[in-house]
Amino acid sequence: MKVVIRILTAAIVGAGMTVPAVAEDAAVLYKSKCQVCHGADGKPSAAGEKMGAKDFHAPDVAKMSDADLVKITKEGKGKMPAFKTLTDDQAKELVKFIRDMK
């Protein structure tokens, strides 16, 4: 019985440890791929404004579906480059990170 409890506890703790790692990965990806144009807070930087970067807090971005944002992230749009090397899961986590920005 003690062995089963230890295994279950380890599984629960292990599963809980992956969530912050994913969130951290999305923050690192955002910082390395998005922040230069979209700013640290989702509002375009000076360079981003010149390129026409979207404000992630704008109503037109808010009404876009997650699938649309994932597609734009991976395929690019307008002057935004395509980030084809991102996995679908990475792109989805980036979108979640962007949606969670305050």
C-alpha cells in the first residue's frame, strides 16, 4: 500500500512540474521570437509599429480564433515572418501565453 501511495504521489508531483515548464517555455519562446516586434506586454515596440505589428490587446486580435493565431504564427502574415520550425504544441502555447497577457 505504501508503495502505491508513493508511486501516485510521484506521478502527481511529476505531472504538476510539467505545467510550469511549459509556461516557462512559452515565455522564453515569446521573448526570443515575438517580443522584438510585439513588445514585452503585447503592445508593439517602436520597431514593431514600423512593421505594422498587431497589439495583442486589440479587439481584432481578441476575436481571432486560437487556430487562426497558430496559423499566422507558423505561416506568417504580411510582414510577420513564418516560424515554421515551431511545433504545433509550441505555437499553441505561444497563443495561450499571448491570450494570458494582461
